[in-house]
Amino acid sequence: MSRMLRTQRGLDRLVNFSDATVAIAITLLLLPLVDAASDARADRVGEFLAEHQGTLIAFFVSFAVIARMWTMHHRLFEVVHAYSPRLMRVNLIWLASIAFLPFASNMLAAAGQNPAARALYIGTIAVASLTFALMEGVVIRDSSLRSDADRDLLTPTNSWLTFAAVLLALILTLSVPVGGVWWLLLLVPAGWVSDFLERRARTRQPKSAG
């Protein structure tokens, strides 16, 4: 059984491919608004924005979600020095959920009051959060992917806290529909807690190294 050849170029390609996929997904979020703007009249900008309010909200929410996911992915791969077939597989599933999000976002904008559209949208974000947590777990468990010193910089509680917040938002969206996708605002306090835990981990790291 042949072993997989791991090179720095291979790792760079993995990261570059991930960044490109995220960039394309963010760009696709705006395309419905770009297409609609081509038919807009200069003297009816206010009416145009009001008419496409759902699409605008879906864009900004989805942009913030993808930006948060990419930031977490960037921080993780700052400590990754090698890759494995398992890491590549989980990363591809994560990318699939990110690439699917523009479709779910457009469905939400077109049928925002439909519970299925909301469930599809938040469920996609939940898959992205879960696969990222699993990807971080792969890096933590496999010491060949990182240095021992970098292990202290990884805080798996953060990614699982994000997934828990999205999962709770999904449950609340289905059980208390009046809140809609605004239940995703639970990610804000979850992000605050995650950032606090990460700063504390980075503060402890020099002490453990010494």
C-alpha cells in the first residue's frame, strides 16, 4: 500500500483551494442583487431596496457567517504544518457546505416564511460548523499535522460552542418560527465566549512553553 506524498506545495494547494472556494461562495451571494440591480431605476432606489429586503438580509447574514467560518479555518491552518487524507476529506465536506450556502441563502430570500427554507439555511450552517469542529479534532489528535507547541493554541471548545449555538438556533427556528433566522444571533455571544477562550489559551501558551 503506497503512502501519500506530503509536501509543502500540497499543503499550500489545499489552503489556496479552500480560500478560493470561500471567495467564490461569498461572490455568489451577491449575484442575485447584481442581476436585479440591472433592472432598477435611478429614481426608485428606495423602492428597489424595500422590494429586495429579504435578499439583502440574506446576503449580509450569509456574508457574516462565511466570514466567521473562514476566520476559524484560517486560524486553524496557521498551526497546520502537514496534511493527511482524513484532513483533506473533512475539509472537502466543509467546503461543500460553504459552497452550498449561497443556494440556501437564495432559497431563504425567495421563501423566507417557509419553515423548510429556514431549516435548509440554518441546517447548512450547522453542517459547516460540525465539519469544522471535526476537522479541528483531526488536527488535535494527529500530532504529525502540527507541532506540540501549537497544540495549546487549539481550543476545540470554541468550534463545538459555535456548532451548539447553530444547532440551538435550528431547533428554535423550527419550534418558535416567529424568530426566524434571527436566532442565528446566538452566534454573537458564542463568538464572544470563543474569542475569550482563545485569548486565554494564547496567554497561557508562553507559560506552558517555559
